Amino acid sequence: MPDTTPEWDVIVIGTGMGGGTVGRALAVAGQKVLFLEQGQAGYRSEVNGLSETFVPEARLKRGLWPTPLSVTLNGKEQSFYAPLGAGVGGSSVFYAATLERPERHDLDDLSDRPHPTGGWPLRFDDMAPWFARAAEMFQVYGSPDDLSAEIPIPLRDPPLLNPVEDSLFQTLRAAGLHPYHAHTGLKRVADCQTCLGVKCPKTCKMDGRSAGVEPALATGMARLITGAQVTRLHEVEGRITAAECLINGETQTFHAKRFVLAGGALGSPRLLLASANAAFPNGLANRSGQVGRNLMFHLNEMFALWPQRGTPGGDATKAISMRDLYFQNGRRFGTIQAMGIRASYGEIVHYLNLMLARSRFAKIPGLSQLTRIPAAMAHKLFGQAQIFVGLMEDLPYAENRVLYDPQNPDKLAISYDFHPELLQRRRSFRKAIWRSMRGHRRAFLGFTPELNYGHPCGTLRFGDDPAASVLNADCRAHDLQNLWVADASFMPTSMGVNPSLTIAANALRVADAIKKESA
């Protein structure tokens, strides 16, 4: 079915942290923006988490990615539901609203990274104004990091600490650490703590939906089409001319002057690979052969930390972040932060079942029911323990990549190998965490390396060399005149923080580049 709408100024494919942000910025500037979102709009009043159901149709209705992620990890195949969204706001509607700025050395210090073009084509000072604008747009609150020599991003005052948080702040400082109130994107601080990690029915959590798509639509310059699975981009003489979609089983095409890919670090490269033609036989924008490669995540080092005995209250904390181990003795570790969950019975069952789904025992019928027994025992053992995570930086290796099979185009698949340097760095990070938490009762919650599948990045990296990168410094495809990327796939390294603020900041920068070109 042909597109009967007028030509749009910009089509944005995906409505997550990057897509929502870039679309809002362009709509506010007076450009006609069309959002194409594969998932459903759902109801604004919905409240659900990431893994409440395993029925594909039910998942899609709840804004969850409908199919399992197929992972070949160190040569072994496994399949499980990854923490990925598929609806208005994408994965960001489920995130914990953590919006941390990276360190200067993340962008500027490149000597120890296995990257043929030297890493980031921009420097920290180039990105600093965009980090500040994103922090204001997402109404970030928190306190400055005492260890940082940089001017802080704009921060609203954080809420008062609850007894558990206050106890942990005191004991961590007594251990010589420097906790600060985590940087969080919540508009109404007092009554919004429960929406961290779940889809929020209010507008208090600032994500790709509430801070991006909805304000864009309110301008009257944007339109949203949901249930629009973009299957192919059409290219003629170095320009994208149309996006081909499946909507309710029918094929429709949409035309625009410019296109922005924001389908995530797994979805965006798959679309380019699926759009191969005579001029680009290996996939659009892929003359470098780098589309889908250099896939990175973060490594999670989860551990339990107990507050002082006799501390009242049982609230979970998301308020604590620390950078004492971020970059230690030349080793790239990362942040340590509270996860906002306690070691409750339900959380332990969920965690054990995720571990089971990724193990060789996953296909044994009924085994998942047996996790309830160790979960009940662990719940009694952990009591008031708070769950923390050490978020360790991943680095780019070409063999880690997104896979695309033309015979099964809807399959979401990746291949990833743990590089020896990553495993060595992980061992050092665990030792550093254990030593730094002296004086606390603590326990690691895992033994094997744990990828954070909610933080994929790097699969369409930007750089100055077209032979070794997919995008230029403005995140426009080297090989295409009117295609930009505004999701986590642009990142040449994963850095040591949650990627959300960086995605939003870069999306604002991409919008600015598009506006300048169209002026």
C-alpha cells in the first residue's frame, strides 16, 4: 500500500531514549517528524516490569520485546528474553532512570583501548554542553561526585535519605569511600520512587516516552505510528528515499527528506543489513564491513551489602552511587551503584530463573519451579541486604556482533566471546570491590561473568575513518547523505556508566546537526 501522507522532514525509526529525544528536539524546531515504532502504544496507565510473561503476543502488548534473544556466547548457543522494550519509549520506559555523565577519560584517554581509529572522534569538552542540556531536559536530581574535578551537570536537589540509605552513606564514608546521591531522572521526587525499573503510569519518570515522544506530539509537528515494523530502507544514489513497513500485515512505505535510526544497538544494524541492494551488497552503510560489529555491553558484578544492625525500615535504595573504583591504577572498571531492589523472595526467584534460562539446564521441564526452595532460604538469609552492582566497562572487538539471517529476518541474534583482557579485568574488579567494602557484611551474588543485556552498544560506531567506522562525527552514515543514528549503537566504547544520559545528549547533538543542514 503506498504512503498517502505528505513527505516528512524527518522519519525517526524507534522511540526510545535516542529516538524520543531527537524527535522532540526536531519537532520543537518546527520540523515535521514521523515516529515509526514497532511496538504498541498500550495504555498510559499500564504498570508492568520487564519479565512478567513469556508469551510473545502478551509481551508485545506490554511493551516488551516479543521474542527471545538468541546468543552464541563463547561458541555455546542459548536463548532467553532479554531486558529490551518494544513500545513507545522503547527500553527506556523500564529503566531505573539512572542518568550519569561519563568521565573525561572515557572520551579523551584512548591509549589502552583496542580500537583501530583511536576511539571517540569527539572529546569530553565537545560533549559537555550536550550532557548539561540532556540533564536539564530529563530533570536530573542528585548530588555532585566529590571525586570529580569537572563542573557538575545541572542537578535538582535529591530527596532526603531514608534510614537504610543514611546508614549505608555513613558506613561507606567510614570505609574511605565517596558515595554521592545517584543522578536520577524523576520529575516529582517525593512520590515516584516505585516507578524505577517498571513502566510508570504517571509522567514523573523522564524517559523516551515522557520526555521525548509525548512532548513532540504536543507540538503538533509530530505524528506517531505504532505497530510499524520497518523491514527495509530504500536507497537511491546514496540517499535513503523511503522506509518500508509492515503494519497490520500490509506493506506501507513512508518518505522523508531525512531519516534517523534509533532502533537500538541490536535493531538498527539488523535493519541496515536487511536493506542490502546492488550498491550495498553487504548492507546499507556497510562498505567498511563494520555494521553490527564491535558489540559491547557492561559486565555486572552484583553483590549484597548490609546496613548497620538495628537500622529501621526495609526500603530498597537506588540513591547510592560511587566512582572510587572507576579508573584505578590504569584499569577501566566503572561505577558502583545501588540497584533499587532488596534481596526479596520474588527478586531472588526471578534472578535464579534468569540464570537457569541461560544455562545448559534451561530445557529441563519443571526445573524453574525448584528455584523457589533456594530462594526462600536465601530470602531468610539476606534479610535487609541491599543489592549493589559494579558496572564494568566493556571494550570493542570486531568478532562480537549482531547476526542477521535473511532466511529468518525476525530473529534477534548475537555472537559474543569474553575476551581474555575482559576476564582478567573482571577478576581485578571483584577483588577491588571486596577490599573497598571493608567493615561491611557483604556477599557476591554470582561467580561467572554476567553481561548486562540491557546495555547493548557500539554496533554502528562513529569515527573519522570511513574504513573503520560506520558514522562520521555527526553520526551521519559515511556512505549515505541523509541517514543519521541516534541510539547507543554510535558509541565506540561502552564507558563505565549507564548509557542513557550519553544517548540523550548525543541525540540532541544529532538533532542540532540535522537542523543546521536543513536551515
